[in-house]
Amino acid sequence: MDFKKNLLFFAFVFPITFLIGLVVSFIVSLQFQEDVQINWVIVLAVATLLALLITWRNNRDAKRHKGEL
């Protein structure tokens, strides 16, 4: 059951982090290139890493909170 909750939370957070990845890719392309190009590898990498990190932190905090009760 815990895996399903984590997977659902990841699915909820991923679109938000995908937008953050788009912004990061946009900023990187503006800094290092003359024109704006979206690098989809960077977008997916940033989105996946952020979503995994947020899901892991949420799971860790939930376990800590459950242990206190």
C-alpha cells in the first residue's frame, strides 16, 4: 500500500517538476546559446530527479511522523 501512495504522489508531483524542468532548460538555452531551444533530455532529467527527491522526502517525513504517533 505504501508503494501505491508513493507512486500516486510521484504522478502528482511530476507535472509540476516537468514545468520547472522546462524553465531550467529555457534559462540554460538563453545563457549559453543565441536562440531559445528546449533540450528535452534536460527537462526530463530535472523533472525526474526533482520528483524522486520530493517523493523520497515526503515518504521519509511520513514515516518519521508515523513513528512519533
